[in-house]
Amino acid sequence: MARQMLLMKRDSFAYIFKCTQLFITALITMTVFLWTHIQSNSTDDAELYMGALFFVLATTMFSGIVELSMTIQCLPMFFKQRDQMLFPAWAYSIATIITWLPLSLLETAMWVFMTYYVIGFAPSASRLFCQYLVIFLVHQMAGGLFRFIATLSQKMVIANTFGSFALLVIFSLGGFILSRAVNEFSATRWQQLEGNSTIGRNFLESRGLFSDDYWYWIGTGAERGYVILFNAAPSKSNQAIVSVTGHKNQSKGDLIFHLHELDLRKPADMKKTGMVLPFKPLALAFSNEMLKEGVAESRLQLLHDISSSFRPGLLTALMGGEISISGFPKKQETFIRVSGYCEQNDIHSPNVTVYESLVFSSWLQLSEDVSKETRLMFVEEIMELVELTPIRDAIVGRPGMEGLSTEQRKRLTVAVELVANPSIIFMDEPTSGLDARAAAIVLRTVRNTVNMGRTVVCTIHQPSIDIFEAFDELLLLQRGGRVIYSGPLGIHSSRLVNHFEGPRLPDGYNPATWMLEVTNPDVEHWLNVDYSQLYKERQQDLFNLMGSMYSAVYFIGVCNAMGIQPVVSVERAVYYREKASGMYSALPYAFAQAVSYSGIVYSMMKLKWTSLLLVEAFC
């Protein structure tokens, strides 16, 4: 014990540097989350806290990896003294564990008490100490794990390789994030109702985690087991292995030892300059949206846990949480200025002309900084865009009696919103009540708007095949407001058809009609399938795929670099000499490694198997 304390004192610089590094990392983390005021009102907020928990896991695990090099440096002397029977292996292990304990308590306290409240975790002293317990056990487990790997490997190259692989496995599987997640998301502030459950429970279940409180103690119990396992294993693996003959010779005074070696062979800012008034295209994203109508028990669920996005330059149809604009949280006062809404009913003053309607709208909606000449030029451009120039002086009139036709009124409605120069436009059934020719004219106007780079979202019901295939993307909702499809339609609705391909699409049949028929509750019951549940499972698969991609990049980058450093330090001089002699180049090795790694990982991750995507992954 005294000897181990002396060794720690001699290596004090390494431990002081490690604590300083952790302190600086905690400070940086505090500055990231300081004054952010992250809410706890939706599962989207829970995503941020889950990311913070994962970062804590990564930091704690990396804090223990220093034990690899320090343990390997001590092994030669340890093996010599052990084989001379100066002390048993378990005595060395116990001394190491005891001296590691105060450092682990200090580092864990430094990290948890500096970052817990600044990040914004549940403001409860009991949950603070619960997280401290979990992080402390993870830190103990990390130290024991890397010491165990070092004693098995005995060489820095092998230890770095297996240590990096251990980190990869822990990060890929989430490691010990379960206990900390349950500790956080079972707090009172996450118990707000969301649908038929709470926000915390919904989020944990969406990530495939257990949501009951007792799983915290199961997790900490598992951590204690791993701490004991990884700290006890070196005591057995490092016991002196002396041959029977050698032991007899040693007893006679001969210094003949049977030494052994272990053989370990066993992851633009686009501005439209073609317009008088440029605008910045914005993307609209929303997550876990809920909408109910009515009062008390009779409230009708219109939207249920809806998540999707609408992008600039694409025409999206909405059939049947949180809202962000180009990545920023939606603020109503700002959102009004960058968005427009075309109602289903075309409401206009009947006693003015088309041109006067647009000029009046531009004066009310455009900024005061825009000059009169610019306003008028912009109105002219909008009229040309929506094909209203030939009827610019026509009186609007009253619907069904005089003035403009139905499709002309619809185009005027679009133009009235466009003169406000919005980046996002919502249209409620723009083709409702129109014949095929009129609907085609209106959709041509809408397509012209999309081609300018604006984000256009339309609701449609029972569209014809021509109208339906004019859209780029579709967000399809079934009764009850659940998402059953969200994504591109494809050429001739091929992407949509492939998604619902169980019931075959008859030749020449309208994909929109077929889609509504196969998603009918009766058909779902007959097919024994729940499209909304299938869509949610696809989202979980996407989360898993993103995690796999992260692990793959991490392994080929960080882990590969860690494994090669000891080799380079030894072979560097030889490499320089052989490279100068023109014996070989390092490029073929790097190329072959990337090719073999990309081919194996890409195929096993079940990514889309196309040559272009494979080349992109390789690059």
C-alpha cells in the first residue's frame, strides 16, 4: 500500500494533468449550457438532455483510458517481483484499487458538481447524488476495465487496440447510460402528460430504454458487478505461472523461470437574385406535435406525435412538439413575417382591381425600408409569376356573380401572400372546387413559386393523379393524426408505392386513391398491420443507423489513431529511411485499409447498396 502511494506521488504530474484536463472540459461544458434555459416540455427537449448524458458517459470513459499506459509501464517490474514471489497478484490489485478510489471520488465530484445544475438536470439534491453515484461507479468500472485490458495485452499496441474497441462497444450500445437516463427522466418535471403517458416515459420507451424507477438500482447493481469483475480479474490473470520443473529447480537455488507470454489473437445561404426583393429560403421542421379540438372527453385528436420537415424548393403535400425554422426555435412574431397562409376560401375586396389588391397588400406587409419604386416593381414580378398580368386591371368582383373566375381568385390569393415576400407558404387545398384545367393552372403557379426557392406546404384531399404527382414530398396522416408516411413521392409516386407495396397498385390506378384505400382502418385490420407503428419503428431504425455511423467514423478515426501511435513511435526512424530509399509508399496501405473497412462496415450496417453511396462512404 505504501509502495503504491509512493508510485502515485512520483507520477503526480500525470494525475494533476488529468484532473486539470477534466476541470477545463467541465468549464467548456458549462459555457455551452450556461444561460441556455433548456425546457422540459417535450420529447424534443429530452433529446438534448440525453445528448448531455451521453457526453458525460464519454468523458468518464475517456478519463479512465489513461490507466492503459500507466499500467503497462508498471508491468515489467510487477512481473519480475511477482515471479520472485515477493507478493501475490491480489495484493498489488487491492493496493491499486484503494489508491485509485480517492482520485475517482475527486474527479467524479469535480465533474458532477460543476456541470449538473449548469446543464439543467433535474434540480433535486437526491437526483444529484444519484447521478454522482452512477458516474462514480462508471469511473471505477472504466479504471478497472482498462487495467484489465492492459494486464492481458502487456504491449501498448495491443492494449490501445483492445481499449479502443472496448470504447467502441460501450459507445455503440449506450454503455451504462440506462441508470442515468432513468434517474433524469423519472424526475417530477418530466411527468407532464403527452398523449396517454408522460414525456419522460415516452422518451425512454422511444429509445428502447426501461422506464421504471427500479431500473436505476438494477443499473447501479450491474455497475458494481463490473467493478468487482474487472478489478478481480487481473488478480487471477497475473498470478505467477511457474513450470513444475522450474519450481523444483528454483527450490534448489537455481534461478530458472518459465516465463510466459499471452497471445491475444483470439467504428448557402441561397438568395434569389432574380427578384427585386431577395429572400432567404427557410426550412420548417416540427417534432412531436399534438393538436386536439373540442372540450373535455369529446376532444378530437387531430394530430398525434407528428414529426417532419418542409424544405425550400420542394412542394410538400400534407394529407389527412416543437417547431423550428432552419434550426432555430419558432417565435410567433418572427414566424408571421417569414410565412404566408393561403386560405381555402378566397376572400378579397370585390370593388378593386387585381393590381390594386396586390399594391395594397404590399404596402401593408412589406418593410418600411422598401421604397415605393421597389414595391411596385416587385408587384409586377409577382403578377407575372402567377400569370395575372393579362387581367391586372380586372375588377375582382363577387364570387359566382361577377369578376374573376374561381381559379383566378385562387391565383390572386397566392399573389396576395407572395407580395409579402415570405420564405414559407402554407396553402389549404389550393385545387379544391376546380376542374382539371383550372387546377393545372393553379398548380403551375404553385410550382413557379416553389422554383423560386420558397418552401410551400399544401393540404390536399382526394387529388387526381396529375395533381398528386405534381408534388415532391408527402406527409400522410391517418385518422387520429398519426404519421404513416413522410418523405419524397418519387417518379410516378414510386417511393410511396414501394412503402405500401403489400397490397399491389393496379395498373393505371391513381396512387393517391390507392394510398387512402390501403391505409383505411378496415384494410389495416385485414392485413394485421399498423402503419403508424411501422413508421415509428422506421424512425427507431434511423436512430440506430445514425449511432452506427457515428461509431464507424469514431473507430476508423480515433481508435485507429490510438492503435498506430505506439507503432509509429518505434518504427518512425525505419520508415523514414525506407521511404527515402523509395522502397514503398504509405498511400496503398491507407487505401487498402479504407477499402476493406468501408466494404465490411457498409454492408453489415444494411445501408442502401449503390455504387455512388458506397464511394461516398469510402471517401
